[in-house]
Amino acid sequence: MIIRHLYHLQVFAILAFLFFQCSVPSEPDFSYQKAKLLEAEGWAKVPAILERIVPPTFINNEFIITDFGAVGDSLTNSLPAITRAIDMCHEAGGGKIVVPPGQFFMDGPIHMKSNVHIYLSEGSRIFFTSDHTKYLPAVKVRWEGTVCYNFSPLIYAYQQTNIAITGEGEIDGAAKDWSVEWRKVQKPEKDLLRQMGNDTIPVEQRVFANGFLDLDGDGEDDGYGDGKLHYLRPSLVVFYECENILLDGVSFKNSPFWTVHPVFSKNVTIRNINVFGEVLNDDGIDPDSSEDVLIEGCTVVTHDDAISIKAGRDQDAWNRSGSKNIIIRDNDLLSGVNALCIGSEMSGGVMNVFAENNRIAGGKHALNFKCNLDRGGQVQKVYLRNTEIESCDEAMFIFRMDYHGYRGNHFPTKFNDFFVSGITCEKVEEKPFKIVGVSDEPISRVLLDDIKVGEAGMDSEIEFASDIVFNEVYVNDEKVNR
């Protein structure tokens, strides 16, 4: 009897607990109050990230390229001179290589080495040949998110530390004409490379450029190339698996492809630079699977993405590192497509992105988070605040999982924990917000707080999304509630 009585008491206690839990309303998992708390916790991480982002310093050696035979007459090939200066600087333990005023022609790529600082004086210009055969031998790059061997970027560093390019001069890819022509015929090359990434073909077998790869230095092809010309254009500046990087003050223009592209790199400072594109695919600044990156005080004017955070494409990126701890602040952006975006190559994952006090003059989209169903991966913990947008065409703020180039897989990307506040937009021709996920992977946990869109031509589109919190959001002077 006593045991039966105790049993009944236990059952009663459990039922009473369940009744109490069901009868008392619980706070939503992502209420406004919780979202603001998480937002504050995120921004509190920024000082620690900034403490780790320390620009490189260099010993007091100076090498002037004209002392090595460079001539700033726009005709003389000054590449041998700057190469000798880089080698001597590196062997001496580092220092500054000075480019004096003048027009210095490079008949091939500049390969940087550890502890080398290139300084471009006011009135100096470095510009490059349009002869693709001069960008050989092939080097390891990540081309639109897939690792391969291709033509050398015009300025390239591989597994180097403590490197800088600063000053008031100009670096000109001089590539508009050949970039346009190559883009017309590059699709078969892109398709081939993307299939190689999809099938996880070993990187040493992904040989593009002139179809020749000599890894052991014996002068013979290692058996992976096809001996044919491939039309994947090189980027202007690539730092691949490098640490302690500084770009400051220089103007970069007329790249054959993406402009400034740190890949698998750490401790990167990009500040006060100017980027001017000429043709589509001229992305301005693309940190790619990189960590502890600061982009500040830059002016970027491009036909394609102004600033785009990348982390690789599809299966090729799933087992590689992603991008994290990236701070983007006080920049002026004007793009023909997307001013500030993540993707579409983001399969290795992106997290801890902080963007504030940026100004966007225009573009199809102002803030764009893009992928397609080939990508997989996760983008999370993105914090945007205090952004001024003059105008945009199709959407001010957009998530999309239908980006072009889809090859028929179904690996939906997970987008979650986005915190957006203090945004003003004067005019958007179409939709202020377009937040569209897919049924089995909704966009989730997005805070939109203190946002004012002066004029919008269409209603917002929100589909396959959960925990989207609107607070003090106004469009066409009307408060938006959801």
C-alpha cells in the first residue's frame, strides 16, 4: 500500500509539472530581447579580434628599384629589376623596396617573398603585360572557389609571412581588353574545373593555364596536363596561405579578374586602398577562407561585387577551412551588382563577420547573401550596423539560394544568426527585403532593427524563413511588422 501510494504521488507530481509548463507562456526562442542580447555579445568580440590583427613591421633596409635597372619610361621591362630587389631584400632579412615616380612596365608577374615591403611613391605606376604566356609557370590558386593550378596572378605570394604593399602609387593590371576576350570563351574551362571540384579530383590533376605542370622541377610535365591553352583569367593580387599582410593607400585598377584576393591567409589588414574595376568579374576585395581580416577606409568601385567574403565552392571546400573574424568598416562602395556580400562561393563556412559605418552608393543589391543548392556549408553570426545606402535596383537586403551556375545537387546552405541594425536606404527600385530559403532549410534567426527605406517600388518577399524579427522597420514611411 505504501509503495502504491508513493507511485501515485510521483505520477501526480509529473502531471502537475507538465500542466504548469504548458499553462505558462514561454518566451520565443528568438525574441527581440534575446536577439539584441546576442547582437551585443557578438559586437563585444570585436576588440579581441582587432588585437590579433597587427600589421607587419620591417627592418630599416631600403632598396630602390631604379638602382637595380628599372626604368620608369613605360617601355622598359622593369620586372627583372624588381625581382632582383625582392630577392636581395628577402636575403637581407627584409626591408622596403621603393618604387619612385614613373611608369614601370612589368613583362610578367611579381612574386613576393617574406619580410618584403613594396612602397609605391606618389606618381608611380606599375602596369603589366597582356601576354598570357608571361604568367607561367602555373601556380596554385583558388579560381572562383575551386583550388587548381593556373596562370600566376599579376602579384602573387605563396606561403609567405610579413608582406606589404603601401604608398600613394598605382598598380594597373592593364587587362581590360584581354579580360573581355577571355571571358567570352571561358565557360568550358569553368565547367571542367567545377566538375573536378565536385568529384574531388586531386588538386595536382587540375592543371589549367597552358596545360603543363612541373612540380618536381625536372622540366618535364608530371603527367597531369593536357598541353592545351585554358582561358581562366588570373587575379590581380593573390596572397595564398600567407600571414601578416598589409595593403595600405595604393590604388588597384583594371584587373583581368578578381582584384585583391587573400586565400587561406591570416592576419590581413587592408586599409585606405582604392579599387577601380573595368569589366565584369572585377570583384574589389574578396577575403577567401581567411581569418582575422580588417578592411577599412577603402573606396571600391567595380562592375561586380565590391567586397565579397568567400569560402570555397561546393565539395572542394567542405573539408577546407572557412572564413571567420572579418571586420569591414568605414568603406565607400559602388558596385554594378552587389556592394557588400557573402558568397556565392562560401561552402567552407563563414562566421563572425562585422560590418559597420559603411556607405553604399548603388548597385543591384546593397547587402547580399547568396548561394545555390550545390554549395552546402553554413553562414552564421553576421553583424551589420550603421550603414548608409543611397540606392539599389532589385533588393536592398537579400538572401538567395538560387544563384546562377547551379549543377543539380541538393545541399542547401544554412543561414542563421544575422543581426542588422541602423540601416538607412534612400531608394530601392524593387524589393526592400528578399529573404527566401528552401523548405528543408529555412533562413533563420534574423534581426532587422531600426531600418528605414525611404522609397521602395515593390513589396518585400519572405518565404521559407523562420524567426525573422522586425523592430522599428519603416518602408515608404510605413512601419513593417512581421
